[in-house]
Amino acid sequence: MLRTVKPRNARSKRALEAREAKEVEDVRTAIFIVNGVMKELMALKRPDAISFSKKNTVHPFEDASSLEFWAGKNDASMFLVGQSTKKRPAGLIIARTFDSRLLDMCELGVDKFVSMAEFTTPKSTPGHKPMMHFASELFDTHPRFIQVKSLLMDFFNGEVIDSICLPGLEHVISVSIAPAPSLQTANPILGDSQEEDVQNLPKIHMRTYTVKLLPSGTRVPRVELTEMGPFLDLSLRRHQAADPEMWKAAMRRPKLKKQDLEKGLGKKKKNMEVDEMGDLRGRVHIAKQDLNKLQTRKMKGLKSMPLEEDGSSGDSEQEEEP
């Protein structure tokens, strides 16, 4: 737990409030404790990336105080730490923080790496939001792959926007899973007590492509993908699940205030109001309906038969006397 810092003046108070946890999050800044693989991933994350090129002895699974200190000092919520030991060579740790405290993290082993320099193709513009594609149902059913998907979505997700033009979609990051036997599935993202051996889990393939829009003769363009790099083959290793209470606080959704919704309406409209829960309600007034005058389907069987003057109905047949 980090110590609480009290502001000394109004300026420091505004700076601390800007770094507090927000209901609607800003763009997540990532700190890269750099090696070769992370330089390529950093190119995809720019400009919301900070590089630590000096040698820092960091062991997040044993002591996360360094990550929490850097998170508070640099106003960053994501970390990518590269480590290589004899027991765990070519390791990549993705860590996520909430309110300058470590939330969860996952260690991945880099089994294969293909750099961008090996592809003589156009590259995407830095700062553009990538499209994310997860090609396996395990990303929605298995707890380990659910965590990886959540970390990657937060890592590459940029500024929250309402709409985007088609030329702004320049590259796509495709994440797939190698074929594997049936695995035990579980619902909670916070982990599973009876976890499978990571050696039996399939590898993760991460590929990056540029998007090219070509004319198709219709309003919808024809899309072609070109290999851009980097290409990564990753294997799951250690992981640390989020604390349930901290995860609940991090997943809390914002409630729009009544004043904000009324401002969004502009001029107050008739028969429209905002309740105490922030929901917009409309009132519709209609006249009293007479169901007897309701127009139904004109069918011969639904028509009423007119009565004759003598009170008999229809053409009744008379019985012949024998």
C-alpha cells in the first residue's frame, strides 16, 4: 500500500487530482523496460510510451514496489518488463496497475520473434488506434487466456472515441491460439484455484498487418492485409490474479449525472425528463382507443351475416315431406 501524499498548495492538489483514478479513463501510458522485442511493441504503442533504457533490477512477482513507484511518478498504468534468466529465458511480463497499485500481471515466454525490419512493407502511422482480432473461443472461456486478452486490450487501446473514419484504420493486431486438446474452462477472470499446467496450454500467435482499402464498385471497400510485423509466438508462464476488492473498484462503471444528461439534450424538450438514476425518460400521449373500430383483415369469414326481415338468418333449406 502506497503512502498518502497530502498536497501543500493548490497547484500540487490539481496535479494529484489529475493522477487519481477516474471513472472514464484517459489513454493508458505504458512504461517499457526495454529489450529487442519491446522496442517493436513500443513502436506500436507510441506516443503513449515511456522507455527505461538503463539496467533496472526488477522482479515484479517477488517485489512490485518499483513498478508502483514508477506508476505514480510517471502517471502510467501499464508496464512491459523484459527478463531473461537461465530458468525462464526470453521472458516478457505485462503488468497493469490501478490507482498506482499493482492490479494483475502475466508472464509470457517469447518462443519466436520476427522484427518489422524483415518486412519491406509500409508501416502504420504512430498514434493510430489498432483493430484487435482474437481468433479463439478460449479468450472468452479459459481464465488464463481471458486475462491475456484483457491485458492486451488495455495495452493497445488508445483514446476512447465515439467514431472513426475508414482511412484511420491503418493496422490490425491478430491474436490466435495454436490447436490444442480440449481444456477446462472457467468463468472468473480472477483465476482458478485448480489451474492446469502451463506446459499443456497452447501457444499464442500475435501477428500485425497493415490495412489497405481498395475500390470494390460499392460503398463498402475491398480490404487487403499486408504483413507489417512484429510477429510473436508466445507461451504462458507465471501470472498473478487481481485482488477481488481492487478488481471490483477498477471495474466500476461511471454513472452519468442528471445535469450532464440535461446539458447533452441542449434545449429542454417537452415530455422528456431525466430521473434520479441518470436515465432519460420520454412520455407519449395518445388518445383513447376503441378496439371495436380497429381495422382488421378483410376476410369473408369475419364478416357478419345480415338478418332477414322475418327474423330468419341465411337461406335455410326446407325439409321435403315424404
